[in-house]
Amino acid sequence: MKTQTAFKIAATFFGIGTFIFFGHLLSPETSIWFILGIIFIPIALLINGLAAIGCIVKLIQYDRLETFFSLCILLINIPVAATYMHFVLKY
């Protein structure tokens, strides 16, 4: 997987997740944001997970630094999503 593709996937899910998070923060009485977040998380996990597996397979086959950076870009969304989920469930 190219670094550009990994960046596009990561940026897309980061943007959508951030939009849902701020929507929930701005109107916590509306449960639609919470429901959207609950639906979004498994979809994001599935697509990002498949992309990460593709990067790992390519990394094993070709051992390229570009593939390693692609994998890192995809994995950086995990702590961001965990932090968002923590704030939504805690507050």
C-alpha cells in the first residue's frame, strides 16, 4: 500500500470521527451522535484493520520503509479514537 493511500484512509476516518466527536460535544442531549459513533467505530476498525493487514503483508514481502510508514500512519488513529471514546463515555 502506498503512503498516499494509507494517509487518505487515515485522514478520512480521522475527519469523520472528529466530526462525530465534536457533534456529540456540541449537542450531548441528541443521541444521534452517540449512535453514529457506535456505528462508525466497527466500520473504521474493519477498514483500517484490513489496510493495516495489507501493509503488514507487503512489509513482509518487500521490506520497504514506505510500507512501514504507511502502517504507522494507519495505526496512529488508534489512540485518537480511544481518547475520543473515553471522553464520550465518561462525560
